[in-house]
Amino acid sequence: MQKQDKHMIGDRLAADTELVRLHLEKLASQPCEVLSDAVVRDYKLRILDALNHCDAKLVAHYYTDPLLQDLAEESGGYVGDSLEMARFGRDCDASTLVVGGVRFMGESAKILSPDKRVIMPTLDATCSLDIACPIDEFSKFCDAHPDRTVVVYANTSAAVKARADWVVTSSIALDIVEHLMERGEKILWAPDRHLGNYIRETTGADMLLWDSACIVHEEFKARGLRDMRALYPDAAILAHPESPSEVLAIADVVGSTTQIINASQSLPQRQFIVATDRGIFHKLQQLSPDKEFIIAPTAGNDATCRSCASCPWMGMNTLPSLLEALDSLAASGTGKPATLLANEILVDSDTAGKAMLPLQRMLDFAADNQLKVRGKA
Ligand code: 13P
Ligand code: SF4
């Protein structure tokens, strides 16, 4: 990396760390409401009714509240990783998509389905990787390296995607980079340095990395993981590639959320130590009720850890915020919407048109290589 790149990234990291800190403080100051079973039942009924009434499908990520995941499945929507969510949103015939996840997922859905209305329980649900890759600086970084193919992780804004040649998710990143490497291309990668580093080491590709990280996965610690392995010698370790390289080096399987779920079903072990957001435990346990899943240790415990393996932005997708979004959708009418909803995703047509190309390239690559939804991807 050139000296000016290091300087630029160093300055930006300080600003981004502050931005992430402010976001986390804001979240921590919000009251956490515990709902009784009766209230949960009432919310679920009203949400199912509203989804039906509004011709809307709920698409939720594995990290969201189990109640949302169940609602998505019960209502004919979808629960999946970020690649599968994008595909389902594009292919389903509902006029509205309700995206339970973080903002980049809502934006990808809107870019791929410009004629569908896309709403989210809250537009405040962002991602530390998205925050840490502002378009102006990212553009300068790309301009400084015009000889490189720009590959960005899906966890970025629509504007950053619009500047890229390829968008990838964690389930398909290795295959796409390998493909580019075979074509002799040098890569500029953003924004997650751990995933970028993992792909670089695995493929041997020439990759220049942007320097940011996921605040949830960065907290997993190799030392604690080794201690835990000593306690559970028969357990397999499953890790998301956003985790630090020392953690990935100890893992038995490194993969996207779907790949982690697949491994938990296909491996012979009965115990698994899992280094990713704890929201995934709902699906893991549902699919393998007789197996034991243990969360990998993070940097701190309880009040001393920053995320405690739980993404604060994914956690903003609650039953009350989901119902509120659907109520405002119902109030605005289900035909061609005249009123813009407070939590509706909009992407300006120029940016969306440009971002569509690298996103579509990823989906076409997945289709051409026949990466199955429940298989490799
Ligand atoms: P997946 O693509 O594996 O679903 O990951 C998305 C994400 O945000 C992980 O932190
Ligand atoms: Fe972003 Fe990390 Fe949350 Fe995933 S878990 S949405 S990468 S902050």
C-alpha cells in the first residue's frame, strides 16, 4: 500500500471509529422493551394480517430476532444470507418487500427491484462496514489505482456499489476473486479487511485492501477460542470470514451464514463453537435440535464487551418497529404510492442504474456457476 493511501485510511479510520461510537451510544440510550407472550402473539397476528393486506413479503437475515425470522417463514417470505435475500427479493412477485436486516440489504433489494416498494422496520439499521466506507474517500482510493478491478462487499452503500466493477457477498467472494485472478486482474477490495485478507491468503490474488472491520466479528478472540476448544475438545469451530485471521486460522469451517448452517448439518460433530452473530443460533438449533451450539468468546463479557456477538443494528428490527412500518404502508395505500414513507428505501435512479451492473454481475456469476442457494452459496 502506498504512503498516501496509508495516511488517507488512517485519518478516515479515526473519523469512522468516532461515527461508529456515536451510533452505538445512541443505540445504548434507547430503552429495551421486553414483550410478554400475549403481546408477542398480538403483534404476530397483526403483522401477518398487514403483510397479507399490503401484498408485502418479509425478507429477514439470519441475524435478526428469531420472532422476525419465524414471521418471515410463516408468511411465505424468506430467511437467508445477504445473497439469498437479494435473490429472493428480486424473484418474488409481491409489490412490496419488507427487509428485516440492515440498510445495505434494503438498498440492494431496491436496486434489483426498482418497481417494488421496499421498506424496513427502521432506516437507522446500518452496518459498521458501510459507515466506514464513505463514497468520497472510496472514490479517491479507486482513482488512485485505475489499474485494479474494484470489488466491493455487499455491506456498502449504493453509491459505493455504483463505483465498483463487482459486488460480492461472503458466500461467493472466493469464487469471484478466483475467477478474476484467473483472468489476470489485480483487485482493489473494500471494505472488510478480515474478509479481504482471508480471500487474498486463500486465493493468492493480488488484492489491495481498504481498512475497516465489522464491530461484531472483530471482537472474536483467538486466545479465548483456544481456551474454549480445550473445554470442548470434540466441538467443531465454525467462523464467519469477517472474523480476525487468528480466529479463522483455528476454525474448522470458514464461511457465510448459509455455509455455517450447512456445515452444522453435514459435519459429524455434535457440538459447535460458532464465531458469528448469535442471531444465527435460532436457525442452527431449529435444523439440528439435538446438537449443541456455543457462542465463541468475544473480547469482553456482559457489560465489558462492545457487541457481545450481537449486531446492534440487526437488533433494531423489532416487532413494534416492523408493525409500525407496515401500518404506515397500509395507511398510504397499496397501489402506486404517492406518499413517501418514513422508512421507505429510495435509491436515486442514476446511482441505482450504476449499482445494478456489479450486483447483477454477481447474480449472473452465481447462476452461471450454478451455486445452489442451499449448497455452496
Ligand atoms: P452473510 O452474507 O453471510 O449473510 O453476512 C452478512 C453480514 O452482514 C455478516 O456480518
Ligand atoms: Fe455489519 Fe457486522 Fe452487523 Fe454484519 S454483523 S451487519 S457486518 S456490523
